[in-house]
Amino acid sequence: MSMQSFNIVAGQSNIHWTGKKVTGSHFGTIGIKSGRLDILDGQLTGGGFVVDTTSIKIDDVADAALNKQFADHLASDDFFSTVRYPEALLVITGVQDSRVTGDLTIKGISHSVDFAAETHITGDTLKASATIVVDRTNYGIKFRSGNFFQNLGDTLIYNDFTLDVNLTAKALNTSI
């Protein structure tokens, strides 16, 4: 039996996010602060990571003033409240084959999420990827949600947003 722990390398890991609305979508990146993944006999068994919510970037808005306005809005209480909640957290609570269950905490509110993950180990490097679909209303993010507001027309923002997570981690130890 071989157990390995891997520290996530923040500078080589990231999240690409996509949010959709009636008239289109927006996308960007958000940084990983830290984390660890645990592997037993080549299979993911646990771990988690910390997301730096203050690092949210918008990649599809080229106009600098509009981009700043949008970024400030995402940082506001309408969305991620990054001054009060500069971090989000995912803690893996279970793994069955390639399905991962975890507790996702955003704005101090935790909910279980379930997603498929892929891991590949080469030498002392672990690469992991997953796509996580998040219902923002579970975390108190209700701005322009059809669940809470009527007659939004083409200003409606869909509740689900997608996080495409890409992690690179380096081995800490090996035990038998």
C-alpha cells in the first residue's frame, strides 16, 4: 500500500470560470492559494484547496474601464464579497472511482458538490483536472436570479456557473 501527499503549486494551478446569462456569457480565471491532494495506490482519496477570491479576472471584456467595473461588481456583496470572504474552500469528503464529493465553501456557506476528476502522476508531479458546476444561489449569490426576481427579461443571469479546475502538485512524501 503506497500513500502519497502532494502540495498544490499555486503558480501552476488555476480555475477557469464561466457564467452565463440570457444574452451570452462571461469567462475568466481565479487563482488557487494553496492545497493538498492525497493519493493511495495511485487513486485520489482526499485533500482540498483554497481559492483566492480576490484574484477573480474577467478575460472576455477588453475595455479596461468596463472590465474594472465588472470585476468590482463580482467582488461586491452582490456576488463574492471578497473583502469579507477573500477565500473559498473545497474539501474532498469522498471518492468513488473518478467521482469526487466535496464540501465547497463560498462566502462562509458550505454545500456538497459532486464532480468527475482526472489525475495523472508522472514522477513527483500530480496533475488533476475537474469541471465543477456550482449553483450560485446556494451561496447567497442571488443577483438577477430568476429564482428570486421576476421580469428580468434579457438581464437574467443563470444560477449555475462552471469552474474548470486545473491543479499541479508536487509530492511531499511516500510511505508504505
